[in-house]
Amino acid sequence: MTHQNLMDDSALALALRSLYLDEVDVARREPPVALGALQGSVQARTKTWSPLAAAVVVLAVAIAVVGSQLVREVPSLAGPESASPGGGTATGSLNPSAQAGASSVGPIVDGIPVTIGGERVIRGTDAIGQRIENSTDDTSFLVGGWFHKGGLNILCPAVLSYLSVHWWPCSTVQVYERAQGDEQHQGTGAAWIYPGDPLRIEWATATAAVRPVVLRIHTHDANCPAGLQGCSSLPVLVEVVWLGPAA
Amino acid sequence: MQAEMIGENVDDRPVSSRDAETPRLRDALASHEPALLATARFLVHEEADARDLVQQTYETALRHLDELRDQEKLLAWLTTIAVRAALRRRTALARLIPRFMSGGFEPRYAAPDDTAIALRAAVRGLPDRVRVAVVLHHMVGFTVRETAVAMGVTENTVKSELKTGLSQLREKLG
């Protein structure tokens, strides 16, 4: 097939259909994207258990137990880079409930879990932004992405310093769409997440290394200062739920 | 509202939410995922967005299963949900989340010949609405009417977008 062959409508339409079918074939060979959500919503209601299903569940539980141990080891496996220059470590940002949640990490696609504890992890700045915009109360949700080493150099005008460190835009941590150093995706967007009051993450944790992360965040934070206009719509960290190994 | 849009164009056999528990519907939902992901990859520019769109589509679908009247049209129903979500997403501004210059998404799986690669790039370069019409009609196989319903426009608009689309594709490939 050459470009010249596509100059009439029917040939072009045929080529388009063929292109689509090729893409379906590619997608068919990949791990499922939405199966986790589907299983959570549908398969959980299944009442009858075949012996094979029971065996699979036992195996899954065993894997989950081993997996949870591995997940808890991730920060230490990350090596010296996980230690922050300020003395804090990535481990320090993982509270006990976060570690418990990490025990049910779903399939990992492009380095980020698709679900954790059956809850979908939202990815991409547009999707995260839309979820934040749609948030009308302090119900939390999971967002996934990448911490970049060194973080983002933000110009912080002195005029902003009247804000407490918790609500200073310069104190936000950035969750990037892509891993740092991905040549194809230089300059991709990032979600800016406020660190919470009291601080729920050390800034150094988010800048010590390139690593995948899942955060639980919410809007309408109870500790928003009364005088800070628009604070209720700010995305605020609730907890670090999962930290992958440093790249 | 999503609930209203996905209830269009249906016949008289309601499917209850409990049907989702049946292996048949469950398998059908899962079996359409590759086609949906393939479509999503032509609807949005970023791989992460495509995957997110598929997840969002399934979540919406599961919440509105009661409105699915014809299981034979399950893929068309799912695709319509995805298209509407993609079009809405495009217009939504991500407040407080700066979006820096995007590097764009290059397909990870190159098609086997130069023409297919060029055609893929040409499709991705079409204006959004034109691209959606071309993807739905010429690639997924929707009729003009189904495409119009999915996009929320008239059939004449779809025909016009398709004409523009093929013309622009020829220009890009010429």
C-alpha cells in the first residue's frame, strides 16, 4: 500500500478500518485496563464459588500477603536515594493505614497501580483536574503519577509569604504524568497537591528521587484558613498510599 | 447528563443491573475492552488519557447498566459513553493544575509500513470533532446516524465532518 493508493475515498476508508483493527489486535495483547474496576463492581457480587475459584482466591490471598511484605520493603529497597536531604525518608511519609492499603495493590500499568484496595487510581492531569473540579465535599480519592527528582523550581513571589507554609503554592508537591527522563514526554503536566495541615509529607520525599506514587487527596480540607479565598477547592494531601521503587 | 445521553436509541428490552452479575454480560463487557482502548487511543492524544478514558467509561457504564436495553449494542453503547466523555473532557479546564507544553503521545506500536504510520499520524492531526467523526464512522464502523447520536450533533453535521476529514487526510498524505 502506498500513499497514492489512498487518494480515493473507498481505499482510504478501507485503510482506516484496517488501521483500527490493527490497534484492536495490539490492545488485545495488553493487560486489561478496566478489569480491576469491573471485578470490584461486578465479580464481588458473585455468590457461588467453584472449587477452582476457591483455589484461585487462596492463591491470590497468599500472593497478597507476600506482596504486602514486598510493598512495605519498597522504600528501603529504593536505596540511599530514598533518604531526603533534610533527614526525612520516604518511609516516614507512609503511615500504618497507608501500608495496610498497599497490601491490596491492583495490577500495575506503566509503573502505577490501576487500583488500590479495589479503589481506582486516577491518572493524568486532565482526569485529576476534572475530579478535583467535580469534588463538592471532602470525600477523598486516589491519584497516581510520578515524583521527579529535584522537584520543580517555582518562582515564589514574596507577596505570597503571608500564607502559612501549608497553603503556600510553593509548598505543593508535584505529581507528574510521566517519569522524569522519559524523552518522549519531556515537559508533561503535573498535579500540584498541597501538603496538608499538619504537613502530611516532607517536601524532600517528593523530590528525592524519580518514583511512582499514589496519593489520597481531597478538597474542602477542614483546616483551610477561613480567610483564604478558594481554599476549599484546593487539592490537599490526605496520605501517601503507595510509593514505588526509585528509578 | 450521562444517564440521559446513554439512554437514547434503544429498544424495549431492559437489562437490569443484576444482569451484570451474569457471566455472559460480564464476559461481554470485558471482551469489548480492547476495542474500546483502541478507539480511545484515536480519540485522545495521551496514552494515560486513553487508559483513563476506558476506566471512566466502564465505571459510568456499570452505574447506568439499567439503561442498556440491547446487549447486542453493548460496544456501541460503551463507545458512545467514551466519546461523550472525551468531548466533555476536552472542554474542561484543569483548574489549579498547570499543564506545561505537552510532548504529545507517540504510538508505542508502530504499524508495519510507512503508509500506515503516516495515516495514523494524519488521523491524530485532524481537528477534534472531525477526528471523532472519522474514527467512529470509518474506523469503528458506526453508521452516520449512530455517529451523530454519539457526538450529539445532526447527521448532516457528521456528513460534513466526514467529508472534511477525508479531504484533510488526503492532503496530509499527498
